[in-house]
Amino acid sequence: MWLVNSSIGRKVIMSLSGLFLIVFLCVHLTANMFMYVSPEAFGHACHFMGSPLVMTMVPVLAFGFVIHIVYAFILNARNLKARGNEAYRSGNKTQIPAASKNMLALGVIVLGGLAFHLTQFWAEMQLQVLLGRPEYPALANMGIEELAKPYALAKIYFGNVLFSIIYIIWIAALWFHLSHGFWSAFQTLGINNRVWFKRWNAIGIIFATIVCLGFISIPVSFLLGILN
Ligand code: HEM
């Protein structure tokens, strides 16, 4: 009950769910990087993501997202109520990074991008498995070999400049969210001190940059013809 009723408990839930989502991001990025190996290698990675072992994790992942988002709104509402118009007006002139002030707004952009992404990729793959239907309805009757289908789907979407730009904006919002969220999670969990404050900050920015550049490299590579 402490985790739900106290403000520090709610922050702990936020940090644990955030770190859980970070692990998911790493797994997802690893799968995406197989696109650089070959369409078939990426196909194998996607089949692994659709395997019963990983599929049992889908509800856990969805739960992680729901908890993180619900608590984001609860924390924000309580902060606003407690501070009123004084929200984030620092008495000691401490500079507060823009990302830390806008975590909810950044989260909402991340959520919007996620919903868009789900309709384009997840709905074609895992959702069809869950419904007991053949995967990739968008590629039906195109004569594409089964293992090459996930890559073919990515090629169609990322061949569209507008879609690629929306994707890049989405990942840029994720970068800002992570650049603050990463160290903030360790701060919340008390795995921090004067020395480690700066280190977690730097590690967070390096981590967010590697992850987000990895995701963004895919549409950029399709647009530049590095992937084709
Ligand atoms: C893959 C997606 C996401 C990841 C990896 C992620 C990660 C994180 C992490 C690590 C934190 C720091 C927790 C702490 O301060 O202890 C955080 C905070 C936060 N997240 Fe997310 N998040 C994601 C998506 C979202 C979404 C979709 C929303 C809302 C719609 C959201 C809203 C927030 C808010 C408001 C905070 C700040 C909470 C506070 O300290 O007051 N996040 N996130």
C-alpha cells in the first residue's frame, strides 16, 4: 500500500516501470539492428519476438506501459495541485532542464508515436498471431518470402518520407524523455550521491543518444539507400 499511497512510493513505481520500459527498448533495438545483417536475419529476429516465450511477456509489457502512463498522470495532477501556479519556479535559481519540466508532454508524444507504430507493425505481426490469423495482411499476395516480410514491411513504411519524419520526431521526443528519465530513475531509487549524480547524468545522455540514434538510423538508412 505504501507504494500506492505515498508520494515517494508512486515515484518508485514510476522509476521501476520506466527502467522496465528501458529494458524493452534495448531488446527492441537489438531486433531492429538485424536489418543491417540481412532481411532474413531480421525475419528470424521478428519470429523470435513472436515466439510463445516472448508472447507471454506481451501482457507484462502492456501492464508496464499502463502503470507508467497512469502514474504519470496521477503524479502530474498531484504536483500541480500541491504547487499550483508556483510549479517549477525555483527559489534558489537552480536551472531546471526543459526535459525534466516537460516529462508528461514528452511522454504524450512518445505515446502518440507508439500508438501509430503499433497500428503499422505490431498489428501486422503479433496481433495477427494472437488472433490466430496469418501475419502481414498488408503484404498478402505480393509473393514475398515469409522470412523477408518484416523487412519488406519496414521498407514500405520507411520509404515514405512523411512517415519517416514523424518517426524521427517521435524518437527525438523519446531522447529528451530518456535523457532526464534515466538518471532520474536512479535518483528516485536512491542509487545516487554527489559523485554519481553527474555520472548517471552523463551515462543517461550517452545511453539515450545510442538508443535513439540506433532507432533513427533505420528510416535514415532507407531514405539514403543504405538499406534497400
Ligand atoms: C518506451 C517508453 C518510455 C520509457 C522508456 C520511459 C522511461 C521513463 C523513466 C526511466 C522515467 C524516470 C522515472 C523517475 O523519475 O523515477 C520516466 C518518467 C516519466 N515518464 Fe516515462 N517512459 C516511457 C514512456 C512514457 C509515456 C508514454 C508517458 C506518458 C504518457 C510517460 C510519462 C512520464 C512522466 C510524466 C515521467 C516523470 C515522472 C515524475 O518524476 O514526476 N513516459 N519515464
